[in-house]
Amino acid sequence: MSEPLRVLSLQPYYGGSHEQFQQGWEQYSKHRWTILTLPPRHWKWRMRHAAIYFAEEIKRRIGEGEQWDIVFCSDMLNLAEFRGLMPRQISGIPIVMFFHENQFAYPVREGYQRDEHLAFTNFTSALAADRIWFNSKYNFDSMVAGLTRRLKRWPDFQPRKAIESLADKLTIEPLGIEQPAVDLVPYQQAREQRAANGAPVHLVWAARWEHDKNADDLLVALRCLRERGVLFRLSLLGQSFKYSPRVFDEIQSEFQAEILRSGFQESRADYWQALAEADLFVSTAKHEFFGLAAAEGIAAGLIPLFPDRLAYPELLEHAMTREEAKDYLYDNNAEALADSIQQWSQTRNGIAGQLKFSKQLMSHLSVEQRASEMDDALQATVDKFRGDRMDF
């Protein structure tokens, strides 16, 4: 068995799913980690200045005798810039970049323009990496599609071959999902009892309270359900911000009687309980490169109802067959979501066997399983890199 690798992880935006991913992997990893981080704020500035900060910090640590076998970083780092600035002592080790998102496909808030510089930073960073890991195929495909569309703006010397070369260093590495912090069996029994009694369906919507999660469609769908006389309860979960869209205030005002839980849950145990006590996990997102909260909803035993777009079809295939997945995707508008909720509340189809989807998802995406697989992928990268250097 090979010795554990010494991994240097650079995390310019260390919060949310970025932090959860890194901590979960490190917890179960066989390798030894040095993790350098910056706080999760001012993300545009992180992409512009993190390379300078990390290069200086690494130089200081090398002076104190630290060494590493491989560098792992997130897409919030300008990697091409960092490779120009990094100390020569680590210029001979491979770098893997993990793309949680890409700026070519990230939705832009209404009234704002896309920062093309940051989008192309993703491109040059991918070119500078030895391996690129994306959390879903959709994430990678949407970046390539964004690059290809922009070729028309390029006056000359279009980098078609450079874009095509990205696939040669690509690996799809989905996120790991932690084990639910509750016993799912009693919650499943409660769901079945509610269904037998014809109790109102309990919905969970869980995401950041920001524009790209498209809560406007949730509001329209809830109004449709009320007009049709469909009874429901709602847990409206997620972190709010100073400038969260007003639609969240509207939902809380109009459906105060239906809302059982609202906002950010203070602990992971509270969050898992909030998921497990519901029936359906619904999403309305316009941006989802993986769908961590959605995956956790399935892991908690909920029936998923996702829009038929983004990474959702791909995510469902970790839990069920492609044919089965069609029953859990709605047609990308609020009325279709309301139709799906109404149909499910009337039939309660599939509720008795729902935990099988949770088990199948976790068999592929448990954080322990993913940590082992990604550990092996890092080792393979180092072995190949060292072999190529010996051949040279």
C-alpha cells in the first residue's frame, strides 16, 4: 500500500457546499491535508486576489519546511495566475482543480451583466490544471457550451483546440452526502400513516434565499394549489441574506398558516429532522450544478420533484433508473410543479418504497465512499505525473 499523499488544498471561498465538501472528504481521507482558506465573502475579489495571497502563504510555509505531493483547489482560484506566482519549489507537482460551478452558466441577477473576465478565468484555470474535476457532467457541458457560444465574438485566433482539450483531462466527481443524522424508519412510518389518513402533503423547499433559486415559481405553484383546494404544509428552509429577494417575504406572509418551519436551521441535526419529517422535496432552481440539498432530501427519504433541467436528471440517476427518474421531473414551470404536487398528494404513489431511493443514492454518494474514490483518483494523478516526468 502506498504512503498517504501530502495534499495542499487551496480554498478561496471556504463556506457553504465548498466547505462541506472539503471537510467531509478530509474526515474520511487516508491522505494528509494542509488546507489554506479565505472567508466566504466578496467572491469576485477572491477570484482576483486569492492567487497572490496563497502564493505568499505557501512561500512562507515552504520556508518553514513544509512539502506536498499534489495541489487541490476550487474553481474560485485563478489557477493560471497562481501558477505564474507560486514558488518554484512546488512547480513540479500536479494540480487538480475542482469545479463546484462555472461562471459561463451561473445565472446573472436581473439588471446586472455577466463579468466575462471571471468566466474566462474559469477557462484559463482549466487549461492550467493537470486534471479538472467537475461535480456533474452538466456542469462541464454548460461551461463548454458557454465557451463555444463566445467563439463568435473572438475576432481571430479562436482557441477551438484548447476548448476541445479540456475533455482529455476531465473527471466527473460528484459530491459526497453525509449520513442522515436521524433514524429514517419512524419518519417513513409517519409518512405512510399521513397518507392513509389523507393528511395534507408536507413540502420542503430548501436552498439559499437568492435569485437563482427561483422562489417566484414556488410562490406561483403554492397559489395554484390553494386555488385548487389542495391542502399542504410547507417547510421553507435556507439561509437568508441582507438582499434576499422579496418573494420570500411574500411566501411567508401569504402562507403563514401552512408554514411549519422557516429559514436557516441552527444545527445539522435540526436540518436533517426538518427534511425527514416532510413528504416531498421540491426545487424550482434556475441554477444547480450538482444539487446538494436536493440529494440530501432524497437521502432523508423524501419524494423528489425537480424541474427537468440543469443537473437534476443526472442527480436522480444516482438513486434510480433513468426510466424511473421521469416520474420525478416536472416540465420547468410553476403550473407543472403544482400539477405534480397535486397528483402526488391524491395518489401518494411510491411512498411505501421510498427508502429504497435513499439507500441507492447513499450506496453511490455516501461521503465515505466518495472520499475513498477521490483519494484513489488523487493517487492515480500523482503516479501518472511522476511516471511522465521519469519518461521525460
